[in-house]
Amino acid sequence: MLTFFSILLVLVGLNAALLLFSVNSNKKRTQKTNSNIADYSPTKIYPLNIIEAKYKKAV
């Protein structure tokens, strides 16, 4: 029983450490992404002229 709880405690501690590491690295990644988005100029998107399109009958 003691062995089970000691292994469980080690695994929970390892899981918590990995979670904290992941959250901290994700914060740094989002800060870099936000600074890159500010420098990004979006491309122009032109609307489709669907109303003017003429279609032939399939049959």
C-alpha cells in the first residue's frame, strides 16, 4: 500500500511539473505570435461575382 501511494505521489508530482513547464512555454509562444501578427499585413480579398455568373443547364 505504501509503495502504491509513493508511486502515485511521484507520478502526480511529475504531471504537475510537466503541466507548469507546458503552460510557461505556451505563454512565451503566444507573446511571440502576437508580436508577429502586429507586423503582418493581410492580403486583399476580392469578392466573388456570383450574381453575374451564367450557368448552363446540366441536362
